Amino acid sequence: MNYPTIALASSSPRRRELLAQLGVNYELVKADIDETPLPGESAVEYVQRLALAKAHAGLARLTTLLPVLGADTIVVVDNDILGKPTDFAEFRQTMQRLSGRSHQVVTAVALVSPVRQLQQLVTTQVYFRPLTEAEISAYWASGEPQDKAGGYGIQGLAAKFVQRINGSYTAVVGLPLCETEQMLQQWQESL
Ligand SMILES: Cc1cn([C@H]2C[C@H](O)[C@@H](COP(=O)(O)OP(=O)(O)OP(=O)(O)O)O2)c(=O)[nH]c1=O
């Protein structure tokens, strides 16, 4: 398949690796945005708004004419959005909430140009086995949770906590490859 060359508005190494897996040619563009939730905003509204905002921030900085891809991933439990943990206390609380039950990982992707916009939303159910206090402390000390939504990386040490998932593994890691590929195809076909 002949995909368009794109700009990736992301500083996430996981998103770069996933996009490279598709064989898409891309350049990187910076996209720093305010990630504060708006009052009354639902988790889905929030994650979609952020993916679009990242893509548009990238577009504003771009000096070429490439379409820009932005994505956002959040962990949701009982309708609460769990972001990246800032300290051990917050992380511990998050892990205690995720322990022995299921939660959702929601990833939104947006592909934009000045005249077009495509979006995808993927929700995955993730089931954690019960975690011990010792495991929670050891996981924090590994340094892995700090830059990740919900404080864990399914692709890393936290894989051992995951009993099963229902949905898209790549979406949990940060970029749903099946849906992203479809979006790129759709973009190319309608040029
Ligand atoms: C749940 C989960 C999240 N994550 C990561 C994916 C994202 O990088 C991060 C969620 O934060 P995001 O705010 O979506 O992304 P980011 O700040 O890392 O990168 P950018 O905004 O520049 O694109 O958490 C994993 O790597 N593994 C997981 O299992």
C-alpha cells in the first residue's frame, strides 16, 4: 500500500516505533498542548479533543504540506481519567484502583491538514490480576510508570499484571495500528 508521507506530532517513542511498524514515512513535529480537562468533559470527549489539538498544534508549526497525525491515550476507571502519575503516592493509589479488576484504555487518533480531518477512537478493556504492595513499590522503582497513562506499560514489566485484554494491544501501547492504517489508506484514496 502506498501511504501518504506524514508528520507525527508526538514525543512518544512508542508511537514512533508503532508507526514505523506500518512502514509509513514520517517526520517529527513538536506539539505541546495544555492537557487540562475542561469542566464537565467526558473521557471520550477529552481524549478526542487532545488528539485533535496535538495534530493541529503540529500543523501550526509545520513548514511543509504534510498531513499531521496526533494521538492521545488515557486510562479510565469508573469514569475517572487516570493520567500520568506525578509521585509514588498517586501511582500507588492508581495501582490499588486497577488491582484485580478491569479498566478501559481509550486512544484517539487524528489526521489533519488545513482542509481535511479524519479521526479514530479505540477502547480496549484491560484486566489486571490482584497486585501486592511489594509489586506496586517494585514497579514504581523500575522507572517505567512515570511517563505512561495510568502509570503502566503493557509492553514492559506490567505485562505480568495483565490477565487478558479485549480490544487492541497497539492502542493500549499508544497507537492502534489497524485503525491508523485504515485512516492512512482512506486519506490516500481520496486524494
Ligand atoms: C496504558 C499504556 C500507556 N502507554 C503510554 C502511551 C503514551 O505514550 C502515554 C500516554 O500519554 P499521551 O499523553 O497519550 O502521550 P505522550 O505524552 O506520551 O506523547 P505525545 O503526547 O507527545 O504523543 O502512555 C504505554 O506506553 N503503555 C501502556 O500500556
